[in-house]
Amino acid sequence: MKKTILWYSLAAAALILLLKLLEYQLFVRSLSLEFYLAVIAALCTTLGVWAGIRLTHRRKAVEVRAVAMFQRDNKVVDASGLSKRELEVLELMARGLSNQEIADALFVSLNTVKTHAANLFVKLDVRRRTQAIERGKMRGLIP
Amino acid sequence: MKKTILWYSLAAAALILLLKLLEYQLFVRSLSLEFYLAVIAALCTTLGVWAGIRLTHRRKAVEVRAVAMFQRDNKVVDASGLSKRELEVLELMARGLSNQEIADALFVSLNTVKTHAANLFVKLDVRRRTQAIERGKMRGLIP
DNA sequence: GGAAGGATCATCCTTTCGGGTGAAGGAGAA
DNA sequence: TTCTCCTTCACCCGAAAGGATGATCCTTCC
């Protein structure tokens, strides 16, 4: 942002210099005032467009980063009714882990994972893990 | 886009009118040429910034829609080696459908879906459908 | 101190998935 | 035309997932 403004200032300074040069040309070659004005208008417009694009590009980069860095929304989690453990299981499911792998990852038994899975299926109102993943992503529960 | 250009043209016309008025002011009140130029520069710059923002906002909207409305990249698909049918199966998998439901959706038998599934698992180098969904999303094969 | 809910584990049973293999018909390329 | 790939379908079998139910232990809340 600051960099853009700095560049804009420099460009403006360059423009003023150019104008001074043009001014001399104006008296020497007696170019029309309209031409003089048109040049200024064109340059300023270009500069403005460039600055506008620069500014909005910055803003867009921020938005992209916001999408990339998933941040859990507590309100959404509370609304879903999922417990912390169920959320963990769901997240590992979405990463493609099997129940056994999830059990190993969380240091619990396979049966425990299956219980958590069954409970979160009920809470998300789904029948399969793939559906659960879909719902979880739709609701912003998982990345 | 066209609307923006139209508005820009109208604004430019208004500016020219304003300039004509200023020109009269210039002769009547004998304002400095620098002031005249400054006004033009400021107006054109503002106009340019506005147009720039307008244009990039349009572009941003398109990009957002591109994220929301998934557009498949043929290069990615070719690189994956997935056939059209396999891609369809993968997409329905990602929506949480069971093999039987996919079979019904595509008007083929369950065995066919299983074959497609097995083939795409090999091509994506995965063992489970959840993994396939993960990979597919990572590579941009599916939304 | 009891009620509620979470986390843990278990058993039994059914359904779904996935691996392996084979095969037939069709479209397109060498 | 032969060969390759895609699509379709079938059968068998083992592994994984899912449904139902019950139980224990722990924390938190009223």
C-alpha cells in the first residue's frame, strides 16, 4: 500500500517534469492547448487506472490468503453440536484416513473411533463418511 | 464491463464540459494555468482510479465465481490420466454418494462403478475413496 | 449428590468398499 | 486391420464401514 503511494508520488513528479517540458514545447512550437490538455488527461487517467488496479490487487491478495488459511468458527462448531473429539475424527476422515488410522493417530481403539463416527453422522444427519466430509466442508467445520 | 466504459465516457464528456466552463473562468478571472492543469490532473486521476477499481472489481467477481463455479482445467485432467467416466465417478464420490447411488445416477451397474472406482484409485495412487476425494480436490480435478 | 454429557471400549451383525480377475463390445490410432 | 484404451459387466472374497446397544469412567453443572 505504502509502496504504491510512493510509486504514485514518483510518477506524479515525473509527470510534472514532463509537463514543464511540454510547456516549453507549447511556446516553441505553439501546439494547441487542447493537445496539451489531452496529453495530461491521458497520462493522469492511465496513472489513476494503474493506481486503482494496484490498490485492488493488494486487497485481492488478502482475500485469497483468507481463503487459504482456514480458521475455525466457534459459532459454527457450537451450532453443529459436534464435540471436540468428534470434530477431530471428522477432520482426519476428510484427510482420507481410515478408522483404524484415525484410531492410531488419536491413540484410541478402533471401536472408539467408530463410536465417534456414528455419533457425528447422526449430528450431521448423514449416512456415510464421504457425506460427512461434504457437509463438514460446506458448513465450514473443516478446511 | 461495457457499463463501466459507458459511464467512463459519460464522465469524460462531463469533464470536457467542465473544462470549457473553466476555460471561460480562466479568461474572465485570469486564474493561473497551473491551477487549471491541477484541476484537470486531479479529475482525470480520480476518474482513472475509479475506472481501475471498477474494472478490477469486475475481474475479482469473475475470479470469485471461478472459485464458486468450478471450471475444470483440461491440462490437469490430462496429467491425471483419468478418463471422462472415471472423473464423473470421482465427482459423485466427492458429493458423498455410495457406489450404488453413483450407479443409479449414471445409469450403469454397480459393478461398472466399482471398476471405474478401482481404476481411478490406481491412477490417483490411493486406497480409499476419501483419499481419492482429497487428491482430486488438491489437484483441481473436482470442485 | 445426582443428572447430563463426553470419552472410552466392547460385541454382534449387516452393508459397503476394495482387490483381483476375466471378458466382451466399441472407438480411435498406428 | 490389428492394437490399445475406454466402457461395460460379472463373480468371488476379504477388509472396512456402519448400525444398535450397553457399559464404565470422568467432568461439569444444577
